[in-house]
Amino acid sequence: MTLNTRRYLSSHILTERPRVISAAEFRPNWRNWTRWALTIAFLAIAVMLTVLESSVSTETSQQIDILRQKIDQAQSANLQLTVDIAEMEKPARIRDRAYALGFTELSKSIKLAVPAVAADPAPESMSQPARDERSLGRRLFDGLVQRLKTARR
């Protein structure tokens, strides 16, 4: 069968034969190219956002686990300290330490005689009325200075 026969020209093979387009005739369909490019770009952005979200959630869950471990450690340390404090506050332990430091029981206390202290001398009679605040303030200040001098020695 040759290409120029009537049978070949009327057959469906002619419609299926590829048409050759020269480079000068070729015009790309920019609308299709743009649709494909936008579709691929949106899919890439969606994938990037999904990966970012999963990495952030993983990081957050790891931080939460670390904080829970720290809380557990702090609670166990607090429990141990509570047990230690209870051990230190036992009356028998306090009594033994008091004996070691030289304290005695109240029933065995020693009474010491303290010499009597002389009574304060009578206040000087004031020639001026007690309303004179200036002289009262001055006397108080002088008394304070005198006490500080004796305490320094």
C-alpha cells in the first residue's frame, strides 16, 4: 500500500499519522505551562509547610519531655529532703544533739546566784519645766554618745 492510494487516503490511518511541526510554527501554550507551574509550586509549598510543622511539633514534644523529667527529678529531690528533715526533727535526735552540745534536762538545771544590782539613782530635779524639748533632746543625745563611747572600749 502506497501513501498516495485512494484507500490509504480515506482510511483512519491518515488521521492518526503524526503531524510534523517546524520550529517556526511552534508556539507554546503558556496558559498550560502556567497552570502546571503553579500547581507544582503550591504542592511544593504544602509539602514544605507540612515538614516544617512536623519538625516544630517534634521539637516541642521533646522539650516537654525534658521539662517533665526535670519536674520528676525536682519532686523526687523534694521528697528526699522531706524525709531527711523528718529524720532530723525526731525528738530523740534533737535530745541527743542537745546533750552533745552540753545542754541538760530541765529537771536537772543548775541555779546560779546573781548578785543584786544597785537601783538606778533618782533622777535629778529639773529646774526648768519638762516642756523644754531642746534640753531633753540634748540630754538624750549626750547619753547616747556616752554609751557608744563606753561600748567601743
